[in-house]
Amino acid sequence: MLRELFKTSSYATGKRLQEHADTVRLWLLTGAYEAWPKPAKVTAEDLDELPSIAELRAIVSDRVQMQALTMLSAWHHERPPPQPPESSNSLIDEVARAQLEVERAAEMAAAQRRAWGFELRVAPSSAGSGSGDGVLLSGSALPGAAVAFYPGVTYEPHDVIALPNGTRFFDDNNWLMARFDRAIVDASPKALALLPGEARALPLCVAQMVNHPPRDVKPNVVPAPVYWDRRVPAELIELLPNVSYERSSQKQRALLLDTGDGNDGPRRSRRWDLSDIFRHSIAEGMRPAYDEEVGPVLKGIALIATRSLKDEELFLNYRLNPKNKNPEWYVPVDVEEDKRRWS
């Protein structure tokens, strides 16, 4: 059905066209989730009468945020209590510690099923030799359901411009995911360390471990933008899977930029030159004004099921840039989609 969007009469080309198609796909999926078990049938003719792309974005945004907050609230109520710290006066032997870890894993799995109807675990992937770990879903999820979050530090475009060396700051970082609005989420170990402990322990924060599908396997999740704003209840703040680079503390930025140890101040100073001043001036001009009704908005990414899922590994189309030399394991899902995404 989405082929209708790629007719020559379509309103856009390249990246804008792909964003339009992705937004319509998310609108269909999240609509099916809301209407389940009787999702409305949408015909090719219906696509000619769709709302504007801005209206579709708003609808998808509200649906994904509602799902996300519902899932966080469920985990807030169902999660096991924290484990008591181990006392140095009564150390546990290795056998007892291993048994406690097994019991804790069982508690976490049961809590996930109570909260969401499925559990996620990181385990060896079925994607083939050298694929390492992936994310396995045990249980079931409906089409259009949010099943994971991409955790880490969110950089807005003006943040990236103001970084030392601009985009080169991210060289050799393989943990990045970009949204169509150019916000970037960094899930590198250094970035994840800045999340609150409760967020790091949230089982949904594993999207960065989801593998690209091997040959002849279709992706079963797609990325969707998610927004965290003042509609997030106070008790869920500690569970949010993202933190903002812009609003992070100087101590946190020092850890990200590797300019200090976060305790004793910078290890080295860096002299600003004209290019730094120019970049910061541009960044200040790009800084968006906040909506007084919703307040500051923190951007993130959720993974949405493309069909009914049951006891299977999650696979996400990485859509790597075809202009780059991609790794040997990367088999494009749709070459034309990749070209449009990076045009």
C-alpha cells in the first residue's frame, strides 16, 4: 500500500519522501495497535485523503508517547524492589551469589511479563557468524506496539554544531541513531553511564543491541520518534531512557567530551579559535524556543513492532548510507529506501 506514496505525482522526493512514507507506516501501525483486535482497513484510495504530514507526525507522536508513558508507568509499579547492598562484614560466597542472580533474573522476567506481556533479554543473536548479541523477545506483542527504547544522550543539531570538531566528535562511535529532524541519540557506554541507575536497569533500554536482519529476513521493528516533555509524571523521570546534552551538567559534559574526570575539573584546557566562536554563534541561532505549554522537550527513539511478534529476535533495518563502504555483514533490506534516506 505504501507504494502509492512513491508515485511520480507524490508531493516530495528523496529524504522528505522517505520520511513521509515512514510516518504513514507508523500512523498505520500505531492506529492498528489502538484499534486492536479490529483495526480499520485502509485502502489505496484512503491514502489520497490523508491529513498533512505535520498532522500525521502529531498523531504518531501522541500515540507513541502515550504508549511509552503507559509502559514506564507499568514498570514503575511492577518492577522488583532493589537488591540490598552486600555488606563487607558478611560476604556472599560465589555459589550463593550465582543463585541470587538466577532468582533476580527470574523476578525481572516475571515483572516484565506482568507489565508488558513480554520480556526482553540480550542473548547470542541468530543473525549469523560474528553477529554477537542481539535482543530476544519472549512472549508476544501486537502490531504497532512499542517494544524497546534507544537509550542514551540526545544531541540536538545546535548541540552538534557547538561540539569540539563538530560531527567529527562522533568519529569511531558506532552507537549513534539519527532521527529525521537531525537529533542524534548516542548509546555508547560513556553516554549510557550518564543515565540514572533506574533507567539503565529498565529492560526496555536495549534497542542499541538490536541487530540488522540477515539475508532473506525482514525487519520486525521500525524506529519512531518519541518525545519526553512536562506530561511525564514526576515519578517516571528516573526511568526516562534519555538525557539531554544541552541540559546536562558541566560535570556530565566533561565525562562525554573527555576533558576532565568530573571531580577535579578539566585535565586540560582548550583554546578557542575563530572556528569555535563561529560554530557557537550558529548554534545559538538554531536553538529552538520552548513551547510554554509542554516545556522543554527531550527527544528519543522507540522501536515499534511491524507485525505480531511472538518468541523471536528483534531485527531493525539499519539503513546505512549506500555512499559509504559498508561492512560485509550488511545486506540492504531496500536499496532504494537507503538512497532516499541519505539523499
